[in-house]
Amino acid sequence: MINNDTKTGKISVINLVDLAGSENANQTGATRERLKKKCAINKSLIVLGSVIEALAEKLSGKDNKNDIVIPYRDSALTRILQNALGGNSKTVMVCALSPAAVNYEETLSTLSLFL
């Protein structure tokens, strides 16, 4: 809502991204087309992890902040989420985990991205 009298206001944007599809191909019986999709999603997840790592490094102040390049352009997902990840924003990520032993590796993989 923008107040026309003072020309100030707040803008909100919500991004909902479903990253389902990064499951183990052997468990899902994925077809060739689904495997291509899975590879694209996994690439986006790897780049998202790299972006989050670079942002954390930049905030930590360990290295010269000007030397750290955030790789937003490496995937469409990170380009879309650039303002949500590196702008003046609050970001929440929700991930689904399974306590089942058969999903142990997948759960660890999901947690490693967000921790």
C-alpha cells in the first residue's frame, strides 16, 4: 500500500519455490524426461547453496567483503530469488524431512543445504 500524500510505502513480494524433484531417481523410477528435470533442479540447488555460502562469508567479515562475488547469475532460480536472498528482506526457507531410515541420505542432503 502506497500513501500518495507522502510518497512512502511498503512493497512486499512473496516467492514460493517448489524444489521437489530432487529425489533419488532409483526410488522414484524416473523417466528420461524426469531425470533431465531432476538434473536441472539439482544444479539450481547447488548454485543456491553456493549463493548462501557466499552471502554468509560476506556477512562474517573474514575476507575482504569486496572480493566476494555472489553467484546469482549461475542459475535461473538464484536470479529470481536475488532480492529475497541478498536484498533488504526477510527470508524463510521450509524443507521437508523424513525420519524414516530409508530416507536418511536424502534428509542429510536437504539439511546440508540449509545448515
